[in-house]
Amino acid sequence: MTEFKPASPLYPAIEPYRSGRLQVDDLHTLYWEECGNPNGVPALFLHGGPGAGLSPKHRQFFDPAFYRIVLFDQRGAGRSSPLGEYRNNTTQLLIQDIECLRKMLGIAQWLVFGGSWGSTLALAYGEAHPERDRLVFERRALVLSTRACPLRGPIPESERGDLLKAYAERLFSIDATQNLQAARTCCRTPK
């Protein structure tokens, strides 16, 4: 694992030189953009969340003179559509989306950089496609679940075998109090 240390702390703000939309299934269309050096070393940025989306600051993690910087809003996030959609939105499908984007852009191999949820997705992508990437993680933001995971605490013991299902039921419940408690717990979880 390589630790990424941005220079002072971010590079100057830049704008994309190219952007577009990529339809990945009947429901989801991804927003993507490229900035930096079109002939540089390809580097993919994976945002946090899930659902957080891109920020212009994410372009500043890389030296734009050296890297061909690729960024995209994951399913249901940012400028991808439909916004907030959770159907057909799994880690495996996100991995497939990354591969679709890589092929569309004609990239053979790239550096994959993620923070928070993006680091988890980068690990999953690296495991599925070890020939395609070199992984880099933000030191403060690597997310790996463990048995001591703080998300377990608010969930009754009988439901802890499937935390994703337990939180999905609460986040998409018609009970607004349950929605808010689940969302706050997820947001407070250390990253």
C-alpha cells in the first residue's frame, strides 16, 4: 500500500478538458471528466460516500502536468443520474462501471486513488482486476469494516449478521426518526 501525500497540500485548481456521460445500464448514466495532462500517467479518483459525488478539489490531488486525471460520479451520486438512486447500485456494479469507463477512455492500466468509501471501492476493484491498477489511499480515510465496527452498536444483535440490510431498512423506512438516526450514525462513523 502506498501512502499518498499531496504537495502543499493541494495542487492549483484546474478545469476538465473533457467530460461526458456514460450510460452503464437502463437506469444509470455516469458523469465523468478528465483533466491534467492528456498524455500523462492515467490516474482514477474514486470519491467517498457512497453518494457523496465529486468536488472540484478532487482534481487537485494530482500533479496536472504529470497525470491524466479521470474522475466520475458513481451511481446515484453527484451529476450521475438518477441522483440518489439505490436500485442497481452495488459494489460489483460499481466495479463494472469502472471497467466500462476505463475501456471507453482507452486506458490499459491506471493508478487508482480513493479516500473513505472510495478507498474501499478501490480495494474491491483492485481485487477484481489486479492487472489494471496500482492502488493509492488517503492516509486518513481508509475504510475497512471490522467486528468492532461502530455501525454495529445501534443495531439489535439479531440483525447484525447483515448490517447492510439493517441500515437499508432504516434509511429507506417511512419512519422519519428511523431515517435520521441511521443517517446520523453512518455520518458519524469514523473515516
